[in-house]
Amino acid sequence: MKKITILFLMCFVFAVMLFITGCSSGSGSGSFSVSGNPYVQPSPSSGSDPVVTTQPVADSNTVSGRVVYADGEPIADALVELEYGAKARSLNSSVFASTFSDADGYYSFEDVPLGSYSLSAIVNDNVVFSTNVAVTYDEPAVVEEIVLINYSRVELSIVDQCNSAFLGARLSLSGGVNPISAEITGKTVVIDAVPDGNYLLTIPGYSTDSKPVTVSSSSKGVYQFARAIIPSVTVTLNGLSGDDLNHWFGLLSYGSIVGPSFYSKQLKPVGGVVTYTNVPAGRYSFFHYNDYELYPNKYFKYDLDITTSNPNVQLAATLTYHHRVRITDSASLPVLFAQAVIKDSSTGDVVAEPLSYDDGYIYFSLPNGNYLVSVPSVSTQELPITVSGQNINGYEKGTAQLEFSRSQNADFRAQIFANDGSLSQIQIFYAIRIAALKPSMVQGSTYVLTYDAGTKNWAANGAMDSGLYILSDGTSTFTMFVSPDSENVFVFSR
């Protein structure tokens, strides 16, 4: 009996081992995982185990659709949101992506992961449509056309009593589920997808008027508002002290208005403040001049929206100071009639481009600070200068002088024409650099220009210093300017 029991146990163990070995043969592993879409593919030789393979499946797809009115007209710039999960839109939901409909009302989401989503269309902060969308791998999801029923496009022409637009203002349509606000950028304002109904149109801060508006299919209308008149408007320039506090002019101008509501006044400040009276609400330009009589073309411009809720304006003052600097060469002779370039040393921005006059001086008006000055037509150098001081009595008459090393033109060529436009018949010209004009003319280096029949150019007999020249053929003279990179200078003889 004992032997039978032992034999039975041995057979049982052998059977279990055989079963385990048989199950693990073929792939060499006791388990496998499959991704994608599995299917069983028969092996070429009959009797062998089937081979499990996968087909590639896209893990994302496209969602698209269109937003239109009931008459089929497209709605542009409608906000379309795609949220995770098939549920109604809520503030606590998670938005996967958002986009706007184009001019033809179409929208599209690319590379949307497979799954269930909620799609909503929002216009003027109103949810006008919501539906569930299933994104699968087999084909793109095309949402049914979103048709807005009982919504209209509103076209409002809004002007003041002089037929001018309320630029800078925002209109308000109240009385609906949600108040609607839109910026006024011209005389006509177009608002899409406004729920049909009765509204009250106002322009807060710019007019005390209100106009009833009925919104229905293709609503249009012209509405005239009287501008609110603000009894007192103050403009304060902060950062002024001492003599600078009152030594400036302020020009408040509304140049886009013509007629009775035109407003433009230039006043001097009292205690750093300019006060204007009876100002129509609107968008203005404010010009700050340091000294209008002395330097009328130099000013700082600010754009202001003056409204009933903002009659007092605070501005950061930018003061400019009038200066002159003498531009000379290394021999202390003036650089004549050359364009200077002044840059802000910290930003590299060009802030002024004055012309040197017959005494070599350049005149400019800039805030105090550090600058770099160059004269590209004469030199490759860039020299530093510091602007400081006040200009109560006009230009600072300091002794500032910048000396530049003149660059040379090693291969100067000129084409010289007669008065009738034909090439001059004179074969030799003399080029004399003007070294100074005040108190009397001083001649610099002289060069001989000879005619080259092959190139039809007059070439110099050496590298020419950059600067202003008198060109002479012995009987008549005329001027030309030679810069370091001049290739062909066209001049006319008299």
C-alpha cells in the first residue's frame, strides 16, 4: 500500500512538471502583453502555435465644425472650448483646448487624444451651444453645425453731435442675460451673436445719454450721443522741482474733432499743474514742451482718455535740455554739414540726428543722461557725451567738443556731368577740402581728379579724407561730400 502511495505521488509530480513545461514552450516566457488591436495570425507551418501580433492604432484625432446664424451666415471669433469628459460645461470643468472660429465660421482642434469630451461655443460670455463628442481612432469627429437661433449680428453707428466717433470708449448694452461691452474703434461697431431682445445702449464716462436698442435679425441703427462736458480737467507732470516746475507748456488737443466740440488749448502750469476747463470727454493728445518759443518742434506726446470718471491725469515728466556740441576732427577743425547720430548709451536707440552747421556745431534737445555720438559720413568712431543742466535761458553755451578721426576713401570715384547732363569735357579737376568756414574759409588737403576713359570716372591721386570739398576746373567751382564708403559721387559742373 505504501509503495502504491509513493508511486502515485511521483506520477502526480511528473504530470504537474510536464504541464508547466508544455505551457511555457514556444515564446520562452511565462507571460506577454499586447497593445493596440490584437489578432491571431496562423503560422506558415501547420501544427505550430499561433503568433499574436498588433495593428498600429492612432492615439489622437481631429475635432472640427462650424458656427453659423439661422440664415447660414458664418459667425467669426466665436470661442469654442473642448473639455475633458462628456458633461455639461461648468466652471469646475477642465478645458483641454480652446480656439476661435475663423471668418467663415469654421473651427478645428488637432491631435485630440481618444476619449469623451464636451464641446461648447461661447459668444459674448454666453454659452450658446454645448454637446458631447467622442474622439475615436477610426475617423475624425465632425460636430454637427452649431446654429444660433434667436441671436443676431448688431451693427451700431455711434457718433457725437459733430458726427465724430467716440474713439477709446467702450459701449454697453444692458438689459440682457449678461451685459455686453465692446470697444469703439470707429463710427461703426459690429457685435456678433447678441441674444434677440431689448437693450439700453450707453457710453459710460463719455456721455450721460442712453438709447434704447432692439436686437433682432440683422439689427442696424444710427445713434447720436452728446459728449459729456467736464468742468475741470487737470494734467500734472510728476518729477519736477525748482525752476523746472513751471517752465514748460502743455497743449491738450483733440485733433480728430471738427466743429463746436473741437478742443485745443496751450497753457502754462501753476505749481506743475495745468488746468483746462469745460473739456468734452474723449481721447486726447497731450504735448509737453520744455520751451515752445525756443524749440517748437521738440516735445513729448502722451495719449490720454479723459472721462467723467478720470478728469485728473497724472503723468511722469520727461525733461529735455537744449545743448550744442562742436564736432571737429583731430586737428580741431570743424566737421561741416555732416549728419550726426546720437544714441542712448544704455539702450542703443537713436534719439537724435542733428546736422552740423558751418561752424561745426550740432544742436539738440534731450533729457539728462549718457549718450554716444557718431558722424558716420566722416568717421567710424562713436564718442561718449553726458547731457546735464537746465535751459531756462536757452541753449547751454558750454565748451563741449568732440574730436573725430577722419576716415579716408582709398578708392574714390566721381562721375562729373555738365549742366546739360552730358559727361564733362574737362579732363582734370581739383578737389580742395574745406577745413573751416568761420571766421573765414580755410583750405585743407588738395587732390587731383583725372578722367579714366575706360570707366568714365574721375579718380583721385590718393586716399581722400572724408568731408566737404570744393571741386574746381579752374574757372568754376561746385561742392561735393566724400564719405568713407563713397563709390560713385555724381556731381554737376556749372
